[in-house]
Amino acid sequence: MPIPGNMLSSVVEMVDPNSSGWTSLLNATTSSATGGRNGDGCLAIKSVAAGEMRARTVSSYPVIEGAVYQTLADASGATVPERIGIRWLTAAGAEISITWSLTTAAAAASWHRISVAGPAPAGAARAQVVISATTAAALVTTYVENVYLGLPMRTVGNMLSFASESPEVDTSAWVAETNGTIGRAVPVFTWSANFWAAGGHVWTLTATATGNASARALERPTVVPGTDYMAVCYLNPPTAAASTWVELRYYTEAGTQISAARATLAAPGTGTYRQRVSAPAPADAATCGIAVGITGATAGQIVRFEAATVGQALTIREGSILPYADGGFEQGVGSWTTVSGAATLARSSPWGSAAIENHYSLTITAAAAGTNVIRSARYPLRVFGPHRLRYTVQNATNTWSIGSAIRWYSAAGADLGASSWVPVAIPTAPGWWAYVLSSDAAPTGATHAAAELTVVSTGTASGMRLDSVALWQALPTIESRVNEATGSITLTNRDLIPGDLLRVFRVLQDGTRTLVRGPAGLWDGTRLIESDTVRIEDYEAPLGVPVAYRVEVIDGVTGSTLWRETTAKTIPWPDIDQAWLSDPGNPQRGLIVRVAAQPSWSRPIEQAEYVVKGRRNKVVLSGTRNGREGEVQVYTESDAQRVRLDWLLDTGNVLLWRTGPGVGVGNQYMTVGASGESREGQPAQDPYRVWTLPAIEADMPVTTGVNGSGNRTWQDLLSEFPTWQAVLDAYATWEDVLLNRRKA
């Protein structure tokens, strides 16, 4: 699977189907081997004699002086550890220097990640990837695959810079604050072949003496009071019993710490585990920070950590008024309390043992049979009206029933009653069970609400688990909205289950169904749902005719299908002499053009003619008649429109021509040949142009996804660039900023 943003070709990255992208740099031979994870192939680097051996990429790749680049790979060496480097070259190909990673802490036959990053030095114009290992004999082999060279791998939405997220360059972005020293190392850690934001160098916090030790990042990103933020870090404890933690801290404008939320890792072993902590920013908070530490360390104990991120907290469900701590239970029980009964509440343990959402859940334990009521804190309503409560539960021991309620409060905290549902038995079959309940309108005067559950245990020493709790405004599960300015329809699907598959059809009045395009291609039932709400912008809907949508949600395990449909909506098309011309994969390039002449078409066919002696008529053998070919003529009425049409044609992609009903064309995909632009004898100052577009009918692109970066935000720019001048230096256009295509 190609690594996004990789400057290396897939042959160099995957070493499939051969090793032609690699060659020896020192004391080595290179060849192809099998057993890789990113494709079967991998690179075998074998020493010629004792000493250091090096292999490099055959090609070099353009870099910008001063910009930071990263290289990473998965390596396997049963007898010798290895390192990876970026070899910087001048424009003439002369070596300037090599930025090396630290050598892996130990040799390991298992696939493990090696990585390094650094700025391109003065004079650097190109770069190569270098793999190195030092052997004690000839014919010692190191294996490498899944190789990347490009811009630093970042966690989407991270408010910290790359230097604070990863120690691939150095450790300068973090400092030890209590009883410790900061360093870095490259332990033997195995990561998923398609997860690239971690692995390679890690920070090390070494306790100087017995006691508590901690370290913190120097950066303090700006926060908005009231917004729920989250700090995340991978922790590697020195022992399974060690008490390691990650902390989210808030500061005033003057830099005084206001508060801190801490999550202690319940480690199941001595591996590497992702720990989350979240909390809303207090009213007087201006910035935030992240810290890690260990409680009760012995002198010399080492906590390793990496992939530190700070950003807006995850949402269990879009629009939920419950903060993440109350719905995900990653750091504890949140604000939940037992308001009646004797049930005890605790976070599940250890990490990863019981959860439907990330790594922990809320464990409810009852020593005896009876009824217990548990409730979250109350939170402000964002809108007045009906709300939905959703949660998932699992029966751990004995049997339970569960009732649900949304409890309403006034601004003064007065209890206004609850919208409640009677208890039902929790299935005893293995797995998690989801409940979604909708209330009537909130009572008059309600400004706050809390989630409330009545759990009834039927035996002694009973246990159940709760996870993924959300409380939000009740909205239609599916709706569509016409966007006349963009010639599109927005389809919104709510209350979906992440992990299921999605199939989306556009349905016309005659019953014709067409699959709708998404970011990875058509929504054809093979695309996973990644969020409970999916919004689809359909830029290929026909104009001037009613359009409905059918959405099919497919269970990824059983294959069972649930469906929902919208009412029909129509994109207005009042001017019969206009048409939408757009690129299905790049709808931002689309524009309305005025038709200069309605298209005229021919349908060519491949034929062979044979004259038979003695027969009057020829024998003609025909192939299948081809699609339509002809010319489309359109006007552009301003210089801006002319530039936009030129921009649309630049890609050479398949285009979509859309007109309203009654002109005999409708929707047609087509490829455009050499385009012509003429003035038709008007004065030079006249902005009108006539464009002649030779067109050949094409099939609808099925693998093309809607291009753009739904994940890229202004925060990414703030984290990556110190000034706007640095942004201007890195990108040629605003489209390049959106798509993160830097100058080469």
C-alpha cells in the first residue's frame, strides 16, 4: 500500500516487484527477498566483509534547503541492529552530509520501525535514503521495506509542532521538570505497516533518584475557554506495575498554571500503549500543555514516550453535550456518580481489556441484587428541543437490566424531571449492545441536561460495563439540501455505526440508481464508515429534475443491510442556455458556462468492408458503435471566468457536462481534446471568448475520489510555519496550501 506523500516510487517503497530502486553504497550487495508486510517483497542488504555496510536509493529526490524531511522504514536484522539516514546532495550530486538516526537498541528479527528527520542543510538540492548496519563478518543480512521519504509524518489536528510530537530531529522541545533527565533512543518496537505517525526515536525520561519524575513539552498552544481538549501520548512503562501518566495542563495569559487533568496508564505489560486525557478549558485559560511522568519510580527507571499530541477532544457523537471524559472513560469515571443504590464505579483495567471505544470502559459492580441509579453531571443544552441518548453496554457477570433517562435542569439547577424509559434486560450473549433513545421536547425552562441510567442487578457480585455514551439534539437520521450556488446536493447521514459499510445511490424518478462519489471513490458498499455522521457533497446530481437518495448501511460482520431514503429535491436550472462544466474529482474547479451552440454529435464505428466478386453489395463487418464524439462550444463572459475554465481544463481529467432537461444532452462525462479560444472579431477589450472543446463521451470514473483535504485545518499551518512569509515560500498557490503540495 503506497504511503501518502511518499517521494519514493512504490517499487522503492515496497521493494515490489524487484529491488531495482536500491543499490550498494558501501560494503554491501542488495537483492529482493520475500516476507514483507507492505507487499510481499523486501530488500535484502548483505555485507561483503566485516564492518559497516550501506545501501541507498538509486534515485535522489528534490528537497528545499532548510525544510525538514523525514525518512522511515521497517527493518529486520536477527544479528545486527541498524540505522537509517537522509543523504543530502548538491545539485551536481555531491554528498554534503548524512543525517543519521540513532542505532536501534538491539538486533531483532521481528519487523521494527527505524526513522529520522532533519532540515536540509545549506546547498542541499536532492536527497537519498541510506540504510546502514555494522557487521562482524561477511554475508550478514539486514532486511528493509515500507520505506518513506518526504515531509514529516504528523498526527492530523495536532496543535503541537513536529518537534514536540516526535523526537526524530532532537529532544529540544521537551524538558525534564522533576527528578529526571530527558534523552532519546530507538527501541525495538513493532508498529502496524500502515501507521506511520509513531515509531523510530522515542523520548526517554530517566528517574534520577527514587520518587516521582516528570517531563513537559515547552510549547503551549492557544486554547478557547469552554472547548474540550485532549492530550495523547504513547507510553512505554519500565514495568507493568509502574504508574506512568500523561497530563493536560491549562495556563493563564501570564503563564500561571490553572488546572491539570491526569490519566494514569493501566498497563497490561511492558509494551507501548496510547493513553488519552481530556478536559474542557477553564474560563480564564489562554494556553495548554502536555506532560508525562511516573509516580514512585526507582532510581534509573526509564519511561519511554512518543507521538505526543494536543488537540480538540474526540467526540463520541457529533453534537454531544457530554465531554469526552464522560463518554469514553479513558482517564477514569468522568463525572458519573451513584445517586442511589450501592453500585461502585471504576475504570476498566487493564488497558485494552474491555472497551468498545478506544481502550477503557466504565465498570459497574454490585455486591448484591438491587436497583442502582447512576448519573453524569449536568451540561448546558446547545439547542432547545428533543434529544437523543446513546450508549453501549456489556454484561460481565450475572444478569442485568438497564433503564435510561435524560434528566432536565433549569439554569439555577432545579430538577425539572426526566424523559425516561423502562428497564430492559441486557443480553447475556457475548459482545456490546447499543441503545439509542429519543426524548420528547425538553420541558419549559430547561437549560441543562444529564444522562441517567437505572441498572438492576439480579445476583450477588454482579458486573457490567458501559462505554461510548452520548447525549445530543435529535435530528433526522437522513436529509438532503440543495446548494444552488455550487450545483450540488448535500446529503447528511446521522446516527451511523463506525465500522459498518456504506452504499449510497442517487435515485431518479424513473427508478434509475447511480452510485454517489465519496473521498475514496464511489460509495459502493466497500467503504468503511469512520464517523457517526457522514456528509456527502454530490456534485454530479442532474439539474432541473427531482433527485432522491437511498443509503444502505451494511453490517461488516453479518452482511445484513439497513436502508434509509430521502425525499426528492431539485437543483433549479432556470436558464436553458447555461451548463455546469466540472471535474468529478475536483468539484472546486467547476463553473457555469453559457452555451454558444448546442453540441452536435457523431457515433463512430469500426468497420471492415469486403467486395465479393459477383455480388452487388459489400460484406461489412462491424464492431460495437462507440460513444458520442463532437464539439462543445461555450462562452466565457469575463477574464475571471476564462481563467477558471482554463484551470478546469488543465488537469486533462474526465469532465462532467450538465444541462437541464429538454436540450437532449443532460449529464454526460467526456474527455476534452485540444481546446480552442477565439474572440470572434470583437474589440480587444471585450472579455467575451468562444471556446471550442472537442469532446469524446467517457464512462463515469469509478475509482476517482472527491479531492481535497477534509482533515487539513489552519491549525496545521500554525503548527508548521512560524510566519506567513514561510507559508508563501513553501506554496505556490492557495490550492497547494489546501492539498499540502509544497514547492519542489
